[in-house]
Amino acid sequence: MNKKNIKNITLVVLLLAGLFVAYSFFTGDSSDGELLSSSSASELTVVDNLFVLLNSLSQLRIDTSIFEKESYRSLKDYTVILGTEPQGRTNPFRPIQ
């Protein structure tokens, strides 16, 4: 085949694909409204569950008497203080001169 035939076939295929996409877009089913309404109801239940969870967290009480026990007070702090490291160049991507 020559280049002109390949070009014509490609153009026809792209035109048919474009027509199919346009047809699908403009003649969509009426079931889209049902999907939107069910997703809105689903979102409401998620929000309701979130409020229930937040309410249960606000009622949570923590027993702080553990911090007064001798076993807690006997814990040792093994923090390691890190020294300062020298910084590199201000712009590492600048060419070296």
C-alpha cells in the first residue's frame, strides 16, 4: 500500500471513532441520574458514620494515672543528640567552575 491509502484508512477509522464517541456522549442512558442519586445517598451515610465516630472519640477518657506510677517514672531517656553536619552547595545543580 502506498502512503495515500494508509492516510485515507487512518482518517476513516478516526472519523468513525469520533462519531461513535459523539453518539455515545449525546445519547447517554437515563440511568445516569439513578447513579448520581445513589452515590449521594452513599456519601450521606459516610458523613453520618464520620459524625458517629467523632462523637465516640469526644466521649473517650484517658486514664492518666499511669504517668504517676513508679514503673513509668523509672524509664530512662536514651535520646541521641546528633551533631551538625556541614552543608553542601547552595545550588547543587550549578556547574562546577
